[in-house]
Amino acid sequence: MCAGLAVLLGPPSVVLISTFTWNAGHAVAVASDASGRTEPPPPSSLAAVGGGVLAAAATWSAQRRVAFPLVDEGGPLSLAKVSSTLGEPLKISTWREFYRSAGPPTAARCGALGVAFFAGGAASGAIARSMDARRGGDARTAEGRR
């Protein structure tokens, strides 16, 4: 039952975490504009989204090398019983057993996913803001109001 609920609730939760953290990172990057403007945020472009995706991938890769070995089997933060129950999901009957078998690695990966998408959204917002400032700067120069 526990594993079945995790399969049903896991993917929608991952999509929500990813969307929320990307938008939060984007909002933080756009709001950190020091000019104090009150205009709507700049539109995203292919370059901004591409830069955000690259930043998210780089962040995920770094966390995969540093954080995941800590909670995977044999790591200093892994639970001792992981190896005996992970291969037998049908024998897991309580949430405690489910957490002991899959909790730390799964929680680490969900947290890393949130951090990676936040970094990607922040990079996307920063690139969009930078490109918007360049476009605005070019227009002001062309009009002679610098």
C-alpha cells in the first residue's frame, strides 16, 4: 500500500515542486533588480530559458556528485536497514518501514531537484532581466536620451 501511494502521489509532487521552485527562483532574480522599476517582469526568451535549463542541469550534476553519496547505501547518512528492504517492496507494510527503506535517498533527490529548479529559474530570470536591460539601453541610446 505504501509503495502504491508513493507511485501515485510522487510524480505530481515532483512536477509541483519543480514548477514552484522554478517560478520562485525566477521571481527572486527579477525582483532583485536594483533600479527600483515598477514595470512588469521582462519576457522570457529562448536564451533565458536555455540558460536556466543549463543552470539547473549543472546544479543537479554537482549535487549528484556531492550530496547523493551521503544518503545512498553505505553513505554516512544512510540507514542500516536499507539494503535488506529495498529489494522487497511488497513486504513493506508500514510508513516507518517505507521511510527506512526509501526515505533518505528520496528526500535528498527531491530536495536537490528543488534546489536545481530554483537555480534554473533564478538564472532564467537574471538572463531575461539582463537582456531586457540591454534592449532598453539600446533604445534609450538610439533616441538620444542617455
